[in-house]
Amino acid sequence: MKDLSEKEVILVTVLFAEFILLFNYSSKFWLTFILMIATLAYGMINILNLKSKEKIIRGIHFFALPIFYFLGVFFFLSLIKVRVLQILAITLYSISNVFLLRSIRRIKRSRENPLIVSRNIISLIGLITIFFVETDIVNAVILFKLPIYLGMVVIFASVWVISYFLYWQYRDIETDSTIFITLISFVMVEIFWAGSFWITSYPTFEAGTLGVSVISIISTVVYYCFWGIAHYKLENGLTKNILIEYIMISLLILSIIFFTANWLPIGFSG
């Protein structure tokens, strides 16, 4: 913790205060939301030392994960009804955000081997972000009765942008990189589309209510498998045993989900 930037601590503290402000002035929801987005963007510009418009444009990919992480947590909080748990969630977000911002600062400075810990932190938070974003999009489609194709577009764009940054931190984006990123984005869209035909009461999901859908959990597990394999491939450490391990763990988790879920004969598209 000794090398934490003062700017990072200040940014996270201000965001935490704005979260608390949101609780007390819920009628100003969207105004507070815009304020928090602006705070995050301004803070990152200072943390990454992007002093000119040209530098901001060249470094726009650095904003992807922090912004999506914030959006995922921000809208996921609506599912937590107990105020104490909401504050706990915000606290955990704030602490993890410090490490995320520090890791991104290091990645910007260098992408060589000493950054393994920073890369792992970014990859972990990337996986968590995928889960939050998937959950938020599914719930938005249900709550606002949005067309499924709109949800599919947002899913594709979100996964693509997050995956782009996760991939970029290991090497420069090439043709094969964009193919992989596009492939996993399409896979996530297909899961979302297929899941729109059924909803389930697992773990606490009922027709017409909001919660954490099985589709979000399945998507996260599938993304974990894809990114885990890609992670080792990028580090030139992918072996047959690692490949089998990721596939078997993912299949085991998916099997448990499928066999314990109470699938209902309707979907959030109907």
C-alpha cells in the first residue's frame, strides 16, 4: 500500500462520498450519476497524467474497465435492498477500485513481466465487471421491456470493449486479437439471446421481478473459461492440462447451475 498514489485515494474517497450523497438525495439520481461519471473521468485523466486532448484520445482504452466497473456496480446496487449491505458493497468497490487504478497506472507505464500482479488484478476485476454488466442489462431489458436486439447490441459492445482492454494489456492488438475479442463477444450475445426464452427462480429469481439471473452467471462462467485459456495463451504458458482444467471446471459449474435451476416456461423476451 505504500506506493498508492494520493490522487487515487482522493478519487476513490470522492466517489464513495458521492455514493453516500446518492442515498440522501435519490430524487437527484441522474444528476448524481452524471456527476460521478465526470468525477471518475476527471480523476483518471489526472492519475494517468493525460494532460492534452491528444493524449486523452490515444489513451481512451484506459477508461474502459474503470467506467464499466463503475456502471456495473452502480446499477447492481439497486438489487441490494438493505442499506448496510449497500454500504458494504460500496466499500468493497472502493477498495478494489484503488488497486484497479494503481494497476492501470502501472500498465500505462510499462507492460513488461514485472506487471504480472497488476495484470491479474485487472483480469479479476474484468471478470467481476462482466458479471455486473450482464446482470444489469438483463434486468434493464425486463424492467423497461426493452427489445431483445437492443440488449444484444449492448452486450456485444460492452464485452468487446472490456475484452479489448484485457487483451491489450498483454500485447498490441492485432488481427487475431480482434478475431478472438469478436468471437467471445458473439458467444456472450448468443447466451443472452438463448436465455431470453426462459427465466429461472435460481437463486432467487421470479417472473416479473429483478435479481441475479442464471443467464448472468452462465455468461460469467463461459467468459471465465474463454479468458482463462486466452490468458495463458498470451503468456505462452498454455498446456493441455491447463486447457482441460478450465474446460472441466466450467462444465462442472454449468452442470450444477443447470440441474439446480428451476426453469420457468417463459422468458424475459415474452
